[in-house]
Amino acid sequence: MDFELSMDHEILRDSVRSFAEKEIKPVAQTLDKEETFSYDTMAKMAELGLFGIFVSEEYGGQGMDYLSYIIATEEIARVDGSHAATIAAGNSLGIGPLYYYGSEEQKKKYLPKLCSGEALWAFGLTEPNAGSDAANSKTTAVLDGNEWVINGSKIFITNGSTDISAGSTVMCRTGSREDGRPELSCILVENGTPGYTAKVMHDKMMWRSSNTSELYFEDCRVPKENLLGKRGHGFYQMMETLDGGRLSIGAMGLGGAQGCLDMTVRYANEREQFGRPIATFQANAFKLADMATEIDAARLMLYRACWLRDNEKPFSKEAAMAKLYCSEVMYRCANHAVQIHGGYGLMKEYDVERFYRDQKLLDIGEGTSEVQRIVIARHIGAKCL
Amino acid sequence: MLPGPGARKEKNVDIVVLLKQVPATESLIQVADDGVSIKTEELKWVINPYDEFAVEEALRIREAQGGSVTVLSVGTDKAVEAIRTALAMGADTGVLVNDPAALGKGALATARVLAAAVKQIPFDLVIAGQRAVDADQFQVGPAVAEYLRIPNVSMVIKTELLDGSIRCHRTIEGGTVVVESPLPMLFTTQRGLNEPRYASLPGIMKAKKKPLETKTLADFGLDAGALEGPTARIRALSPPAERGGGRIIEGESAAEKAAALVKALHEEAKVI
């Protein structure tokens, strides 16, 4: 067993950490307060190369392994969840399906601009009445001559309605299978297509400076060739995409937890009560020790799952475990962080307040913690429905 | 020994950056059991911040003029990471002098090794940090210039490349002074010179394919005996005394508090 990261992974971590500290941390609080997606930090993240990390150079990507992508996401999440969300959704959900299932023509058409970060692509899965029950999507696509005609809507879609959003991969019902269940297929829809509207969602509790959208399709017509991969493969594509996506949500939990710990150790060593730093009280120091221990376990679990993926071994169970565990570790770390910050932890002036809110998404997005437990239970042979 | 004008192309500027890997400034520094060195096992190592300015300035000059940037360091295997980081930022070539005989002999010995290594690389310009933030000696850059017998300008905050010379703005007490020097020359960096770029992800991938040579003293015709030992020896190392708690001066009015403060500064602290 070799637990040492490669030199390139270390250089990547140092560089992204330094970038996040200098370029994102100073603006994160204001962007969160104003619920603003920043095109400035987006451009800087793009310039650093944070989009298309695992895509081969041929399509404009960086040609790095999945672990590199996860470390980069972790380091951005260490200072801000919203920016990490833009990267995680951009890579795993936007770029991922196009890269893995797209035709050569589709890849050449879309990937270079997505990998350079000039444009963003979204992933339309969740619907108002199809969340955990994603297979029960109601959005339909009917083939009419050489065009798909799409009707329906999607909700909570990251990166769908920025000024640079170029389109979405939309999961639609394209018919019925022989067993009577819906046939699901993924179809590419470019922003600006008549009948397609992407609308920004406001008043979020968390990830307030990331872009979240509702997508509406009213007799929206796209060419037949916009089908992604094979007809009827939509659900498998979505499930595979989510396996990878779970690793990036895990990275957000891990990075967020680490950010909570780093801020809280500093605070506990500086803040004095009863004439001495509050870190000297075991009640606080033990919380910090628990946080560090859980973070270490989370990191090992997440990196192992990445290692499996990078080595082309099955990783679906491990990805679900890592997503579940990293999310819950961040939940506990954010809770301890606010507790140790006391009254100040409840104020927006302190970043832990934002981390406490941002954390909650991780238990819900890309498969709730309950769904992860179902996935894990089935993998270990439990007869879980 | 020095490269003549014929050794380089017109206008292109070949630059050597002297780089040292140092403990990260936020590291927790602890004295080792021997009492004369620090514990290094758990330290995080980074490029000396002043050397990062040097790498950045070299890249900017190369981008404007054409030419090449070679990063040169004396260190152990772990210094490879610092050189690779500079290559990921955009430097072209790395050279690591990794020889036990070259280590731990002090600033002047390091400067001799670096000068010998620089002589093997065609150069117009050598850029170094004004000092390394670990030992804070301010010696290596100017000493390398002396060994190379080229001009040295220290603490530079702005450069302008002219035809065959360079204009450097350097800080002095209370102001800046502008000096011009013919090439080849060496200058050292001061904070404010530039804002170093991040090693980008594509840069990290490109760095994998860039040449990074490892050399020993024998490659420069130097033998260990030629390097004198350190000119100073560390007898004892101790962390600075911990800061005591503050004291709040009591008093009814501002005037009363001021009087009490003056009394304390004069009689107890004996500073006024």
C-alpha cells in the first residue's frame, strides 16, 4: 500500500489552495450575501485550468486523473462551497456526460469551450416531482421527422442559466420499454433554442453564489442528432455520471470540513475566555481532535474511491460511501465549528456561518444520504428496496 | 568562462533563476534534539517567496523578449518539487545540484556552487531572491555575482529591459533609486516587484515533459575540498520567548492614564 500522493498532486494542491485563499476567500462572503454568480472568479478559475481536468488534451482538457480533479475541488471547497459547486457541476455533470457518451462530432463541438471555461454546460435530471425517484421523470421528447420535440421542466439545475451557459444535457422520456417502464434518453439542448427557457432560482439557503436554475421546455425542437449516446440509455448514463459526481460532492464535504477545522483551530487558539485561549479547554480541544480524526478517515475513503476509478476498478459502492461519509463529516465539523465560535459563529462576518449553511446541500444533492444508504445496502447484498 | 554575445540570439534573453526551497512561513518551527537545528520531518516545503518573484520576473521578461528561463537550485531530492513548481509556472529547464558535499557549508559555499553551475548555462541575466526566508542571510545573490564577476543590483522592485542593458528600480531608505547595468548582470528581488502567477493545471502537465537535470560538484570540476566549511557555526538555537500578556493601565482620566503609562515605561520598562 502506498499512501503518498504524487509530486504533481502536491503541486496541484498547493497551487489551488493558494489560488483559493487569494482569489476566492476575499470575495466569498460578499458574493454569498448578494447571491451573485461571479464572472470574474469564474474566469480566474478557468484560467487556472479547473474545467476539463480529467478530459484528454485532444478536446482541450488537462488530461489529469480523477484524483487531481477531486483534490482541486476539495481545495476550492476549503474556502467556499459555491465556487466548488460551479467546478464540481461543470466538470462532473456538464463536461462528464458529453465526454463519456458524446459522439466525436458532439465532443469536438462542445468540449473545447467547456474545458477552457468560456462556457458552462448543465445536467438536467431532477424535476419538481422526480427527485430521488429520478426514473419517474415526466419530461418527454417525441421524435417528429428529424427533430426531437421536448416538453416538461427541470429544477435545481446547477450552471443552467448563467450568461455563459451554453446548454444542458436533459433526461427525457422518449417512449416505453417492452417491460412497460419508461424509455429514458439524454438529449442536448443549447441555450437560446426556441421553446427552451432557463431561469435563475433565488432565495437559496446555501451555495448562494453558484447558479441554480429551473429549465422549461415548451415544444422545444432540437435536431435528432442531439441525442447523447444511444436511445434508451439515459438512465444508465445518469447513474454512471452520478457515481463520478458523488466523488466531487465527497470532495466538497471533505474540503468544507477541512476549512471548518482550519478556521476553528485558529480561532480557538486566539479567542480567550477565563483568561486563556479556549483551545486550552479540553471540551473544545477534543472537538478539534474529533474533527481532525474524522477528516482523515474521510480523506482516505474518498481518495481510495478515486484510486479505484483511476485504476478502472468498480467504485460505485465506494463512491456512495465516500459521498455519504464526507457529507456527514462536514455536517459534524460545521456544527463543532459554529459551536466553538460561539455567538460570533452565528454572524455572517465569520465564514463558519456560511459553511454551516452550505453544508446542508451535501446531504441532499446528487442523491440524498438516504439514497446513498440504499445504494450501499444493495451493494452489500441487503434486500433493500 | 562567461558567454560572449555570440552565444545567444539577438534580443532573446536567457535567464537563470536561483531558487531555494524553504519551510513554508506558516510552518510550526521546532528546535531539534541536537539543539542546533530545526525539526524538518513534518515541515511543509515551498519555494522561497522572494525566489517566486524571481521566477515570475524571469517569465515576464521572456514573454516580452523571447529567450529562456532556467531554474537552478542546490538541495536534496525534495527540492525537485520546488523546481517542478517553477517549471509548472512556465520556466523551461530545471537544474538541481544534489550533492551532500555541497550542503550545509554556508552561504558563500552555496554561492560558489551556484556560480559554477551558472557558468555552464548560456545567460544574460541571473535573478535571485534578496534573501531566503529561512536563514535570512542576504548573501547568496550578491556572492554569486561576485564569483561570476558581473554587476549586482539588490532589492529590485521594477525592471526595464533596454538594448544590451537593464534598468532596475531598487528600494533604498525612504525612496527608490534607478540604476542601469549592462548585461550580463544579476539582480535580487524585493516585495512589490510583481505578483507571482499560480502553477496552472495545464502548466503542471507540461512540466512533466520539461528537462530537469541533476548534477553533482564533479560536473563543475569542483571537489568537496574546494568548498570551505561554514564560516559561522550555530552554537545553540532557541525559539523567541513567548510574549507575555498585556497590561491595561488604570486611571480616572486620559491624563492620569498617560502619566501612569509614562511612569511605567520609564521606571519599569526603562525604555524612555
